[in-house]
Amino acid sequence: MKEEIAILIVEDCSVMQSVIKKTLSLIGICISRVDSAMNGLQGLKMIDKHEYDIIMIDLNMPEMDGMEMIDKLKHLPKTVDIPLLVVSADIQKSDNELFTSKNVKFIQKPFKPEELRNSILELMSANYHT
């Protein structure tokens, strides 16, 4: 696993962005940078400018929702292998099956810090074998 990771949070609620950032600072994972975007379109622009090790995505956002963003990320050569973590309160059983088929991890809001930590560690260990 990499020593420090860069994370992009794509979430339209600024309060939830703050909660995620605060939780990330408390879970004992070395993070080099945490950026945020208010929707999928802004998130894609951030990805053009920076490299990320994990992208955290909400499902319900204006302009481009999480599912559309996931589809775009899974079809772009630059982003196809970046681990994706959906953090959302809105999940259907069919969505969960779809996430599994796209190799996307999901945690439900509200989440416990250890859930976020374990999800990130799982995604990073699956993608960065040493």
C-alpha cells in the first residue's frame, strides 16, 4: 500500500464534505491531500488537474449524479483503475449489485469512522499490492 494517499470527495453537501474530511483526519491513514467537488462535473475537472488514489462519491448530486460519474470513470483510461467508494444515504439493493459488478465499494451514511477506515484500507490493499 502507498504510504500517503490522495482522496477526492465528490459530495454536494458542504457539511457532509466537512464530516468526511474530519473523519479522514482521525482514522490513522496517511493522507497527502483531500480535495472536494460539489458534483460529478466538478469532480471530473479535478481529476483532469490532479491524480487521486481514491475517489469518494455521493449518489444524489446536481448536474452529474454519482452513477453517471462512476460510469464515466470506469470508461476513461486515466481513471478506470482508481478505487471508488460510494458514500450515500440512498441505496437500493439493485444499486449494491451494480456496485459489485463495477468493483465499487459502498458505505451507508451515517457511517462510523472505522467503517470508513476499513473501506479505504480494503480498497487500497486490493489495488496496491507490494
